[in-house]
Amino acid sequence: MMNWWDKNFASCELGDERLSNRAYA
């Protein structure tokens, strides 16, 4: 689990869901 990643994406929750999914994959 990446906390810093979640925090960074949490601010830009415009549609990076798929990007986040790829990062976690």
C-alpha cells in the first residue's frame, strides 16, 4: 500500500482511477 501515492491521487481525483489501478497492479 502506498500512502504517499494515495495522498497524491486523492488530491487529483478527477479520473486517475485507472492510473491508480495500474500503479497498484
